[in-house]
Amino acid sequence: MDRETLFKCEKVAINVALAAGNMMKSASGGEQRIEQKLSPVDLVTETDKAVEAFVFNELRKHFPNHKFIGEESATDPTLTNELTWIVDPIDGTMNFVHTFPWVCISMALVYEKEPIIGVIYSPFLEKMYTAKKGFGAYCNGIPLHVSDCESLEKSLILYELGGYRDEKRINAIASNLMSLQEECHGLRSTGSAALNLCTIANGHADGYFQFDLKCWDLAAGALIVSEAGGYVVDITSDRFDLMRGRIVAACNANIAKAVIDKIQVHLKPYI
């Protein structure tokens, strides 16, 4: 894709994300039809569905030949080499339900299975994160750069429990956290994979790990971290793959490796 087209796609995505954010603000705190997906803690609201429908309708006006994958409409998503928009209309739905402001829309344009544009907008925090492959990452127009932390002992690590609540997974997560807590400065969970990745890109935390994710959780944020100078890898140290739904993102390879070394033994039932 040429430079002019890349910038055009980003501009459209930013405008659509801003409008979607206004939809979230208007619906926040009001009555919602809420449905359960994987578990009682994995929810979808009518606003999730309305935002996704709006976003895809707007994008199709500009890019009728592009493909689309969205959290609320994809049943078994397949990613091809064609230009594809991957959208999570509300990342942090549980937060949204409780009016906890750590909520965003995440949009990525992917080409040949690699993100080339990432737009993450948090309307309640008033933060617009953007990245284009090869052009850096920004928050509200200000360049982003990951932290310079070099040791796990001085790091702040982000994690999420995820949408599954079976006993084996909970035990695995608990083991991971115990293992990491012995070494790092602290652990934090915010309820949004996309914003966790932006937090790494912003230098406010040093590492993040999670498994059992989907491509819409990761596509935009992974690019934003990479373009901010960070390191993104599969949780098994393999090359990061959007469709495997496993990630370690960090300010550098040393922190990523240290996190993986601490947690991998507890993940073997799931990797």
C-alpha cells in the first residue's frame, strides 16, 4: 500500500473511532440489553453490536473491497492476505457495563496477515492511540515510546483473567501471578487487552501477557507497541501470530523473556 493510501485509511479510521466513541458515551450508564457469551463474566451489550454495525457500515462506504472481521459478527474468523479491517467495538465490555472508564474501540487494518494501521480510542479517558507500520505510534498526536526498564525486578506487569472461569485455568493464572509477584515490582489488571497494550506503548508499564484472546483484542495494540519501540511475541517465544490469541508484549526482549520464563510452565495445558 502506498503512503498516501495508508494515511487516508488511518484518517478514516480515526474519524470512525471518534464517532463510535460518542456512541459509547451516549449509552454509558443507561439501561442495556446484556447477553452472556463464553461465561457469566464474558458479556456483550446492545451497544457493542450497534457500534460494530456502525463502524463496518462507515468503513464499507470508503473501502467496499476490503474484508471485515468483528468481535460481535465473527463466528469462526479466517484471516487472508487481503486488506482486512479487524474491529473490537467495545474492548472492556465488563468495564463499560459498570461505567469503569477503561474502555475503548480497537480498529486495525491488516494486510498479508500483518497489521499496518492501528487505531484505539478510549472516549472516557479521551485518548486516541494511533500507529501506521513504519511511521511510529502516537497518543493524541504525541509520539509514544516504551519504557527503558531492563529488569523484571523493577517492572510493572499487566495481565488479565480472561473470559474463562474453569478451575484449571484459574489455577494456572494464579500460579502465573504468584510466580511473577515474587520477582516484579507489581501486577495490574485493567479489563482491556487493547488498552493494556497502549499502556506498554506509553511507557506506563513494562510487560503484559495473556492467552485465550482473539485477533480483535490484539491487532491494533500489537502494532502500536511495536511502533513505540516495544517487543511483541507469542507466549511460547514463537513469532507473534494474530490468530493464535497469545501474547507477551514488553518494552524490550529481555523483559518479555523474563516474563515467559516465569509463566510458561503453568500454561502447558493451554499452549
